Amino acid sequence: FSPSKVASQADAEYDTPRVEANLVYSADNFSLWTSGFTQDVGSKTGTNEYTMSGIDFGGSVSLGYLAVRGNYSMTSGTGNGVFAARFDPNEEDASQWYVETTYQINRTTLGASYGEGEDDINSDANDTDLTMVFARYAATDALTLMAEYTMFGTEGGQGEYDAFIVGSQLTF
């Protein structure tokens, strides 16, 4: 990936590309995966340079029409509250995890997922949890109709919301 520029961080400087890797093993009823990334972040003033990095592990298993998937990730220099350069002597360390289950009935898939994220910035204020229940209907091979109810929460209570989302996906 080419180095990016962050508009809100005029001092940010990315001299090297971000490097990512992904390894996946799939069999008939299960998959395992891991991935990682790293990128050095500098500053034009030469202070507070650090490395953004992360790694994740996950897997899924299916038994007939029932499927379960889970993932765990750890990051440094980026996370729940920081998504790009942040020049602070304390790099952010974060972790996130989720588990999801789906059940397919003919052309309809019903599912639920839950996940949490923690980081070390602002005590627990940026810790989050996300619960989703959803349905997808494959109307045709190319058109999928979707509905989702999402509940997002934070440890500090700021930015919490519930959302009902309806949409479609066209694949061609």
C-alpha cells in the first residue's frame, strides 16, 4: 500500500509503504486465517516517530446450514480511538474481538454477532461493544436484500446508538 497523507495531522509523514500480509487455510467445513500489517510513521519535525502495526487470528466452522465465525486482533499505534497518525509519546495499544453465527433457510440467512474493542487511551472511554442481528435474502443470484439492527455502546456512554438499516447489494 502506498503511503497515505492524513489531512488532520499536517505533521504526519509516511516515508515507507504500509506492508500487509494475509494467510488463509480453507477446507470443506472450516477456515483459519491470520493477517498483519506494519507502517512507520514519522513527523516533519522529527519528533514522536513510531510504528503502526497489528495482527489478527480467526476461524470459521460450518455444520450444514449453521455457521460460526470468530476473530481476535491486536494493534499498536492505531485502534478504537485512533485510526491514523497521532503524535503522542504514548502509542495506543488496542485489541478487538467478535463472534458471529448465521443460519441459512433456503435463500434467507439469519445472523447475530457480538464484539468488543479495548484500548489504552483515555482509560476505558474508548472501549466499545457492538451487537448486531441481521437478515439477508438472496432475491436473485445478483441481488441480495438486507436488514440489520445494530446496538453500539461505549464504556463512557458517549457516541452510543441503535440503528435499523435496510439495504440491498447488487453483485455482477
